[in-house]
Amino acid sequence: MTEDRPIRIARGKRVTIADLAREAGVSVATVDRVLNVRLPVREETAQRVHAAAHAIGYHAAGLIKQRLQQHLPHYKLGFILRKPAHDFYQDFARKIEESVSMAKSFHGLPIIEFAQSHLPRDLLPLLKD
């Protein structure tokens, strides 16, 4: 399997729920419960179904991911970094954004501000709800 092109189970044919169940090592009923957000399905099992859907090019892989994430808590995460002109802090800000977007246990919105100094008069305006 490559990251760019998912592997298809049958050439020229659309991947079926049965193909997805076989790839994930679960029953067709379990795949149905994941697709339709019916309980009970363990988080680990649902993640395995999503990974298999992506791996074999199942047409609803994006929908599965969306449904897995819909019940996750939402957080705003605030960061105040120094020295906005320095590459280190710019790279650090990008890594924060990447890490938050890859989180699997919550939806996060990183709010990154840059302070000119560590003095309270410079930090206070950056502190928001």
C-alpha cells in the first residue's frame, strides 16, 4: 500500500462492506454499526474499521472518520510564543498546529499568539477567553 494511492481489493470493482469487514477483521454487522453510528462499538474497533477503509480505498472512509470524531470534545488551546521573527518559533507553531490537528481523542483549535517580551504589559493583551 502506498500513501498516495490506496489499494483496491478487486480491480475495477467498487470496494464493498464485505471487503471492508474482511480487511478490518470484523463482521459486516460491525461495519454497519460503525457506518451508521450504532452502539455498541469499541473505539479501537471503530478505528480499525476506519484504517481498513482508508487502506483499501473504501468510498466512505471520510464519512467514517467524520462520524468517529463527531462525539469528541472540542477544546481551544492557547499558546503564547516569543520572538515571532525566529524560525525556531515559527516551526514550533507549525508543529503545535499539526499535533493538535492529528489528535484522536479531541477536536482542537490551536490559538497561537506571539509576544514581543515576557513582560506583563506585553502578555496581558494576548490573554483572551
